[in-house]
Amino acid sequence: MAQNVRIAVVGSGYVGLVAAVCFAEIGHSVVCVDNDERKVKALQGGDTLIHENHLPELLGKYRNGRVTFTTDLGEATKNSDVIFVAVGTPQSETGDADLSYVEAVAAEIARSINGYKVIVEKSTVPVYTNEWIRRVIERNGVDKHLFDVVSNPEFLREGTAVEDFLHPDRIVVGSDSPRAAELLRAIYAPLTEGAYYKQEGHITGICNTEELPPILLTSTKSAEIIKHASNAFLALKISFINAVANICEEADANVEQVAKGMGLDARIGPRFLRPGIGYGGSCFPKDVSAFRSVAEQMGLGFNLLAEVERINEQQKKRFIAKVRSTLWTLRGKKLAVLGLAFKGDTDDIRESPAIDLVQTLLAEGCSVAAFDPAAMGRAKLELPEGPNCKYVCDPYEAANDADALLILTDWAEFGQLDLARLNKSMRYSIIVDGRNMYEPEAMAEAGFHYTSVGRPSAH
Ligand code: NAD
């Protein structure tokens, strides 16, 4: 029988909420805290508020049972042994991580500590954050033997967050205290020792369904750096293939063939070698910037990361240039936009390159009819509906009478459109595909002038 640990998760966003229901799924009792009262009420009522596979079913299963929701961090602290901090760590104006939410939570936890507690950094934070948390708690009068601070970075991807949490590639636990490390080991034991995967009705994952996830024990600082370095490396991979895609465009080569040839090398691997309109989301842009900032503060230049960011910005500009070069002038052009989320399978539009591109196109005088399967509600807050910006119910309505159709998010359904129907409804048969969802030859055969990323245009 797995050990049931009393857990508090602070922050009920993409990471905190998923972690909370997944900890319940592997047998623990969880109280999930947020200081947004509206959010807590909605979650108590069974509304997940975010679009994530399996989340509604898990919330339905555990709400008011093994998972409860509250705004009261003090009570949650008193009633838990391990407190996961999963609040936001956004980018500050100077480029580094804004840790004020983490600090506020640490101070509040300190005021309610009533016995030994393990405070876990689940948020993505720069190296040394554990020491600051420790200092804040001690400054609030807590004896240093009454708590430990552990780093347990989260690697889930939005869109597959629940599967990723329950089938991780690895679990990293950075702890300088054997006692705290043992508690974390016990929490994850149903995954690392496999009992969860034998459970009837367990949620299956996309990868690593055969092997048990390894748990990697490190120092706290190493764990903090593992997370930043991993995200920076993934962003680097994306910028790298985007830079290669641009060379392919100039040389009339095909980046998909190049990426395949590179990816077959086991040392490189095929994942994250997908060219497009640049990375976005709530993690990569801020984490690359924060990691660069950490290096700079240490007197170590990390210009490689500045270049990763430059290529990413350039990629959006290149996309606009492509739209311009297919349409000649932009003022007054009617564009169908497919996709607003920063990637497929999520409603998250934070730092979405799609939103950025639509803003530029609107400023250039285009009008836009946009469709996204999940992100339109959030997008309306950034791009309000108006005479030049409307939201429609499906891709065909977006395409109606459009001068061109732009694919900006890699939702699988955008790769399965009824091309004949689309062609009939558009004013001009022009597609600019920022996600390489189609084969150029097939699009030419279907009667489109088709431009994508890093591949010869077809018409
Ligand atoms: P989010 O914005 O979706 O959620 C953060 C939540 O914290 C919000 O609900 C907010 O109301 C709450 N909060 C803020 N201050 C609080 C306080 N003082 N007390 C209680 N609640 C408070 O953010 P997220 O996407 O879940 O990310 C959280 C952290 O996890 C970030 O550091 C992020 O970098 C990291 N991370 C995110 C992802 C991802 O894919 N989203 C993946 C891995 C790691």
C-alpha cells in the first residue's frame, strides 16, 4: 500500500491544478490553494477553467473528496506535510524571473508552520531561489529544523499535461535534506515503482508507457538549473531548425527532409525539430530570458541564448514578409486565420506568436476572421472583436471570401481540412502555412498557391 501524503498545492493554474488532481490519482490527499477567489469557486463547482485532456474527468472524480480547493493558505499549510508552490514566475521588465509571488507564498507559509514541513518549488525558478525561500521563512521566525526546501521542477507540456505528469520522462528531486528527499520519493513512488500503472483504469500516456520513470536525486541548485537549462535547450532546438529552414528557403531545399535526416541521428533525435513561426507560450520565452539573466548576473555571457531569442523574433517577421509577398499589399486584405493558441491542444495564448502576428496584420490594415478550437475565449481579451477582427465557428466560415488563409497553430484538425470546400469559399486560393501542415505538391494539385516554412512554394 502506497504511503498517503498530505499535500498542499499553492497555485491552481496549468501546473498546480494538474499536479493536484494527479497527486490524488496516485493516492494522496490534496488541498489546492489559490488567491483568486473566482477561480477557487469555479474549481469547487467542477469547472476546470483550462482546456486540458483528462482534467475534467479527474476533477470530477476527486473534487470534494481527495482534492479540496481553498483560498486559505494558512489552513492548508497547517493541514499538510508537503507544500508544492506552483504560482506564476512571469518575466519581469528587466528580463529575469519575477519571484514576488513565490516570496509572498513563502512568507505566508512561514506564518502558519506548525510542525515539520517540506516546501517544494514546483514553479520554474532561477538557481538560488531555494536559499531565498529558506531565508524568507527563517526571517519570519521559523526554526530552520522545522522545514526543508526542495526543488521538484515540472516538465509537463500543456495539451498533454495529465499524461505527462503521470508518465514523465523523469522526476527530478533536488534536495539537500535526506528527510525531505524521502518524503518526495514516497509521493512519487506509485509512479517510480509502477503500482499506478497496474491500477485498473489508470490514465495511459503518450510516451514511456513501458518503462518506469526514473527519479533523479540532485542538489537543490542542480535541480533548479536542470529546469532552466532544459527549456533553454528546447527553445534552442526550435530556433536552430528555424534558422535551418530559412537556409532551405533560400536554397530551394526542403527543411522537412533535412530535419528527418538530422533526427535519425540518435545523438540529435527527431523531436523539437519542427520549423514554424517561432516558439511561444508561458514558458520558453520567459525561461530563456531568465536563464540568460542568471548567467549575466554571474558575469557569464550566454550570447547563444540571445541569438535563440533573435531568431525567434525574426521568424515572426519572416512570416509577415511571406504574407506580404503573396498578397503584395496588405491594407484592406481579408484574412482567414486558423489558430490563436501558442500551440495545438491548448487554450493558452500567453506569448502566442499567432496573437502577435494577428496584431501586426491588423495594424497593417488587414481584416481578420479567426478560428481556434479552444483559445477564442482567451484571445478575445487580447484581440477584442471589432469591425476588422471577428471570431467564427469553423475554418470554412473563416475562409469565406478570404484573400488568403493563414495557419498559425498546429491543431491536428487544421491538417485535415476539406480542401475542395475551402477552395470554393475563398476569394483567392492562397494559403500561407506557418506550421507545415500540408505537403506542397498536394496543395498545388488541390489548386492552391501554398507557401510554408523552409520548403519550396507550390502553385
Ligand atoms: P498559471 O498562471 O496558470 O497559474 C498560477 C496560479 O497561481 C494562478 O491561478 C494564480 O492565481 C495563483 N497565485 C498567484 N499568487 C498566488 C498566491 N500568493 N497564493 C495562491 N495562489 C497564487 O501558471 P502556470 O502555467 O501553472 O505556471 C506556474 C509555474 O509553473 C510557473 O513558474 C511556470 O513557469 C511553471 N511551469 C509551467 C508549465 C506550463 O506548461 N504552463 C510547465 C512547467 C512549469
